[in-house]
Amino acid sequence: MNLEGCVDQALSLLTDDVRARFAGDPFGVLRDELELTVRAVEHLASSRDDGGACDGVSFLEDGVILYAPTPASRRENFTLAHELGHWLAERAPDIYDWIADQDEPGRLLETVCDRIAQRLLLPESAATAVIANGPIRAQHLVDLYNASQASRPVCAIAIAKHLPGLGAIAIIDRYTGTVTHASVKPDPEQGWPTVFPWRDQKLTERHSLLGLAPGASAARRLSWRTPWGTQADFYVDAIGDDKRVVAVFCDRDIWEVEQFHAPIQRDFDTRPLLTGSCCGTSFERRGYPCSDCGQPFCPRCGDCRCQRDAKRALTCTECFLQFQPHLVVDGLCVDCRS
């Protein structure tokens, strides 16, 4: 299993007819074909912890999708397609298990749903035709956006898949200095780096990307800093317009902006690989164990051993303390029975 394998498995749950009709009528497909409840919420302000699309929220068990309406917009279609991605991922047999074993599982799930949305809304051939012989440039996102009915995030997702290695495509709001969308391609061998552009990260006021004039483009090596203070260099090709800056990040100099390439120090996620058993199965996942019981958190229910024990505990009707079920008989704990 890999990232594209997850997308393939999720989309296999839809018939070819449903997939073909989604881009033209996402509301109709969600409501009539998949029997989901889709509701517009004017002031939706929720966001996922791992940077998921803030224009939509889905309640998977109830089959409900809420979204911030932007009528007849490309963004609205992307939001609905992304939330459908979460619904499909929940029903696919292997996606959650595979994601739980990877670095940055939360962000990886959002990336899977982004790519599901892209596949539903934009043919794979469209990005290939725009990029042609490459190398990938920020201008390609502009060209793809102008040549299709896809939103800028969908175009970014489609183009980022063609990066030669570790990299990302970020869309940055010029006025707030905030990343509004980022599509990341992890390193094929080492996974997610500790430094990369991601949604809601804020650039410093004097960042060189914000100084790019509307209509101008530039390629250079620059440093990217995370909100928690770590930083790493990337080679970046960027283009600006009146409202935003589009930037392509790459770990290698595909634009030949330097003659001498000083080594780039890059750290990757090195969290320990933990094993455990829960929800009727055994699992492995990267992460840190619970500080109380020392056991990993289940990738399905999210509980560690002490949390599972707490949920099973019964309250003694005499002393009102909690005990494991085998210690409570007829409502009384072992101490109150003696």
C-alpha cells in the first residue's frame, strides 16, 4: 500500500458512473447516489487539527457533510469532494491501518482526501499536458487553473504529484501572509520531513515570497521556518498575482538556480515504531506512548490501555470508587463486600 494505492482503493468504492458524474453535479451525487446529507452553514469556522479544509466538516457515522457555501465556485466543489474523501477512507478496508503506521498520519489522511478530490474533479492527463517536459514551475498551476474548471487547490494537488522527489506546492495569501493551501509530496524513502509548508502557517512580514510583485516570478534557494521555530532550505519557484503567491518547493535544484549546491540539512520524522492490540486486532504505528501506562494509542479508537480500562470500569454503589469489572460483584467492590 502507498499513497496512490489508498486513493485507488477509496475510489474503487464508487461506480464508474458516479465518478464520471461527480464533477458536474457533486450535490446530486452526494445526496441521491450516496444518500448523504449535505448542508450549507454560512458561518462554518471549524478546522481539522491537521490542517484539513476549513470550508467543510463531515460527521462520518451520521452521513452528514457541512460546508461553507460559495455558490457556483470551484472551491465549493473541492470542499465537497474532500469531505467525500473522508467518507470513502472510513469505509475502505485498509486505508486507516496503513496511514496509522506512517509518519504524520493526520496530515497524510488529509493528503489522501485531497488527492481523492483531485481525481474526482480533474483528469490526470490535464496536469501532464500542462507540465509537458518540465521542469515543474509555479506558472504551471496558473496555466492549469485557466485551462480547467478546477480550483487552485485541486490544480496544486495535481501538479505536486509530478514533483521529482520531496517537495510541495503552496498557495499563500498576499495580504495575511498565510498559507491557504499546501500539497506536500513526502520523500519516497524517508517520509515526511520535520519542516515543510502547511496550511495556516504564517510568513514573516518581510519574507521574500511576499515581496514578489504581481505578475513577477522568481526561482531561488530560500529558508522555510515552521511556527515552532525549526527551519530548512528548499529550492523554490514562485509567481505572484494581486491576491496570492504560488510557490513550488523542491529538495533539489530542478531550476538550476545555483552553480554550487551546498548540502541541505534536513531532518525527518523519527518517532518510535510501537506495537499494540486493540479493537480486535494487532497494530504497529509511529508515535509516542501514553505517559501514564506506557502503551501506544490505538489508530482506530485513539485510546491507550489506561483509557480503555477507564471506559470499562464500574462504580461501586457503596464507596463510589471505580474498579475493573471483575472486582465488582452485585454493585459492590471487593473492599465493600468484606
